[in-house]
Amino acid sequence: MSFIPKVGLIACSGEECTGGNVSRMAALKVLHKLKPHDTITICLPLFLAGDSGERGFAEVFPTITIDGCGKLCAARSTAKYSSEPAVKINVEDYMGPRCRGKEEQWRVNDGSAIVDKIAEDVAKHVEELRDALRDN
Amino acid sequence: MNKRLIALTDRRKLIVPCSGIGKTVGEVTREATRILIEELRPGVFDTVCLARIMMDEEEDTRELIRTSNVITIDGCPERCATTSVKFAGGTPVLEVLTVKVLAKNRTHRPKSILDIGEGGRQLARDVAEVVIENGGA
């Protein structure tokens, strides 16, 4: 039986706006509900602080970054300190530049439609990446 | 009050939680931040994205960190929020470690990262109160 690595999910989890919260909830939904056996999460704060385990995984294995806004902190940091992410998701592509609106900043949960949609898309990317790795 | 003290008092107050995604205490830091900003001291505190502190190429976030009274709330002893603030040239005026607060009352234990439960919400409130009690606002 061949080894097929799990896919690393890296959410920005940004505190300043709704998009960061959405990125976090979507990553957690994939990790715990949609693809619990095929994914791991990389803790971005730990990754940024220089943890060799987190950076080492992202250097060798495929990652999907989920960013809350166009600054793309998760994607840029992954590329800078490890390897280019296999897939880059920007929450703004789904819901527009919501960083300006603070009304939902803390209120998004894993039952929201936008979280569901992004989580489903990430799960599809996970399947595609794992299939490609299986074929190789 | 001397000029330096007035300057420090007038500075913006920023809460920087670690928001770690791998442990339940990371989620608790977010809830503690929400409680401080929305419930306990509305209009007093603000927050900033941790990743932006590290990845800000225009330096405006780092300037904000250097010129604000920053309070870090870390979940675990890795202290990623504090490390990031210091990396950006800031010096936290207060560093709160959630697992230390938990050690003082182990009944306030978070349930899971998807739902920290009543224990986790209590712990978040404990953390927020530590900030207030130690002169955070």
C-alpha cells in the first residue's frame, strides 16, 4: 500500500474582519467534518513564529491556504517560509471585501452558507490533490 | 503626570490573541478578545491580525504595534502572539497565558475547538478579567 500524504490546511484566522473568521471556520469544517482523515491543519501563528515541524510539513507536502482578504497573508507566508501552496483560496472571491464590515466579525459559525461553500470547495481540492498523489 | 506617562496612556490599546487553530485554548483567546472588545470595554480596545503583523510589507502594521499599548493573549506556552509582537518591534505591556489562567480554575475547561462549550466561555471570561485586573483598561 502506497503512502499518500495528508493535505495541510492553513487559514489566516485574521481577527480584524469577517473574512478571517470565515477562513478559520471553513478550515475547521474540512478538518473535523468533511475530510478528517485526509487533512491536517497547520497553526499559522506557530508557523510564523518559526516552528520547524509546521514549516517542514508545508515544505514537503501539499497545502491549501485560506485567506480572509486580499492581503493573502497565509498564502504569502507559506510561499516565503516553506513552499508555494498547491491551492490558494481568498474568501473575498466568495463574499467581496467584507473586511470593512465589522458587524459579523465574531458571529460567523460553521453553519453559515459561505463557510459551507468554501469548505466544500476546499474538500474538492483535497480530493483532487490526493488523487493526483495517488496516481503518481 | 509626566509626559511619557501621558503619552503611554493616550496610546491606542491593541489586543493580539494567538488565535491558534490546533488547540482549544487558541479558540479561547479569540473569545476572550471578543469579550474585551464587545462586552467589557467597547470602544477602548481594538485588535489586529497576527499574520498581518508578520507579513506586513508596508510596515504600517508594525508601526501600529510599536506605537500602541499591546496586550498579548496566548493559548499555549509556545507564546506565538507575544513572539510575533516582539518580532515586529513591539513590547507588550501585558502578556496573558491562557493555560496559566486555566491552571487556577480547572473546572473552566474548553470542550473542543469547534465548540469551546460553557467551560471554554468561562475560561475566556477569566482571561478577559485578568486583562482588566492588570490594568489593561
